[in-house]
Amino acid sequence: MTAHFHWFLPTSGDGREVVGALQSSGLVGTASAYRPPSLDYLTLVAKTADQLGFESVLTPTGTWCADAWITTAALIQQTSRLKFLVAFRPGLITPTLAAQQASTFAELSGNRLALNIVTGGDAEEQQRFGDYLTKTQRYERTGEFIDIVRGAWTGQPFDYSGEHFTVTGAMVARPPSPAPEVFFGGASEAAREVAAKGVDTYLTWTEPPAKVAELVADVTARAEKYGRTLSFGIRAHVIARDTHEEAWAEARRLLDRMDPNVIAFARERLLASESEGQRRQLAQNSDIDNLEIYPGLWSGYGLVRPGAGTALVGSHAEVADLIEQYRAVGVDHFVMSGQPHIEEAFWFAEGVVPIVRATEAARASTGPEAAVPVS
């Protein structure tokens, strides 16, 4: 199968540092100035991703991000081919309204929409939006939410009565065809069951290939019980350069400019997360002097930011080799990002992707045993 490459829309701002809070440390000069998430700047990022051939851009959700629906709707006419992987939290809007919003977006954009459903693993953040359910209840609600959205897209009135939602005659006036793909992530038992029952692509944050393989195998087995098959993806940062040394020098630069106070504050906050995936990410950066958790995997991002905390680091061939290792365990979607998002998109698309495509072409023409070596 062909690898699907996606990029990231930095709707909380961008720059040459992992987090913008470093300005207070006095380390950030004019070359590292913070880039606000203005429409003009996000248009540049989206157009860059469009030009470079990325399949979509993931737009995050949360307190510190611009609203994903509004932002991506503003970018529809600024792009021609690019899809928008819109993240949102079930329960903050009704599932029928979400189905209607998605249907409208798909129609106006020419079916350039995919959905990333984020259950939420931070109770404080959920409560900020008026959501006081427990983690278990949130996952139950997510499963019901997906059922209703899909039911509303059928074009026929859809009735549903569950623990968290009851709807009568849910439908949209013009059902999207094809229906937008549904992406979803979560490492807990409850999350894996939700994925197995109702999503198209299961996303995980980046861990060594063997650990990702365990997740893929587990969710695949669960999906088989429901007569379903899923695709799989990882969410990762990337630092790809012409040489191994240049890439790791950039990782060291990012680390050297992290404020120790910011690291300590971030870790304290992240330890309070209810997310199993977040706990797995934190376990990867517990030793600041040993952040290469696997050859080419650097967990430095997770020192100061929530969510995806691991980067693929190395020469273009080395990063392509890592991608091949994830392909070998069943991963087809790669949702990537880098600092800054415009510059790093060029490094990845021009340096890494051609090597991956050459490997795919060789595999297709002569079989897996003749794939072009990439390391």
C-alpha cells in the first residue's frame, strides 16, 4: 500500500522553538520570533502542504488552539487539493450538529474533509468546556457520538437511544459521499474498543516500532470481532536533514534552548493527565540525558508540550528507514510536523518522501524482497 503523508496546522502559533513560552527566558532572539496563528500565516502553511503533496493537514483542538472548524473553513478557498483533518471533541457539540457541519464542509470543499475525534484526557481541560464526565464515561459517549454521526450520514432518519445521547430522526439534508474518514486515537482499553467498533483509522503517538506493533495487533484483533478492518497511523514530529549530524545538531539546539523552568512546569501538568497515551509519552522522556529512546527516535518534544512528544530524527535516508519500519508493522498514515512548520515541511517532502516513494515503486514492481534499501 501507499504511505499517506499528512502535515500539521499550528493553530496555537509557530516558531523555531518547541514552545513559544521560551521568550521569557531571554534565549530567543529575532531569528526565533514567535509566529502568531494569523489567517495569513496559516494560509502559508496550508499552501505549502498543498504544494508539497501532503494529503491533509491535521488541525488540533483545545484551549490554546484556534477553533478547528472555523480556521479550516477559512482555508478552503486558499487551497486546491489539500484535505483538512479537523479535530474536535465529542460532547461539546451534539452529534447531529457535527454530522451537519461535516456534511456542509465536505460539500463546500469538494470532499476535502476528514475527522479526528478527540475524546480528551485532561479533566481540567474538559471541565473548562463544561464537561464533567469521567474518563470511562467520555469514551462511552464517544462511541455513541460516532454511531449517531454515521447514522445521520445515511440519508435516512436515524433513531438512537443511549446512555449519553438520544436522538430521533437524525439526518443531514445532503449526506456526504463518500463519507469523511474518521480518525481516532487513544491507548486505553476503552479507547481501543471505541476504535475497533467505529473508526476508519486508529492513530497513536510515536513509540518504538515494536510497541506500535503491539497496539496495531491488539486493535486489529478487536476490530475483527466486529467484522471490521482498520488502517493505522502515527502522529510524530520530524527533523530530517541532508546528514545524520545536521539533524541531531538541530535536535540538540531545540533541547539547549528549552527553559528548565518550563520543562519542570510542563512535566508537573502532564503527570496529572488521565490519558494513557500521555503517560506512555512521559515514560519516554524521564531521563533528559537519554532522549533517544530508539535509533532515530527523540523524545525531546515531550519535555515541554502535551500530546505527541517524539520526533523522527536523522538523515533523509534514516528517517525514510524509520518510516519503513513502521510500515512493516501495519502503519500507513503518518501525521507529521516540525519547527517551523513551513521550513520543516520542505525538508521532509523534498528529502524523505522521494526515498519512500522509490521504495514503494520497487516493491510494487518486483516484490517486497527487492525493495530499495534506505539505510
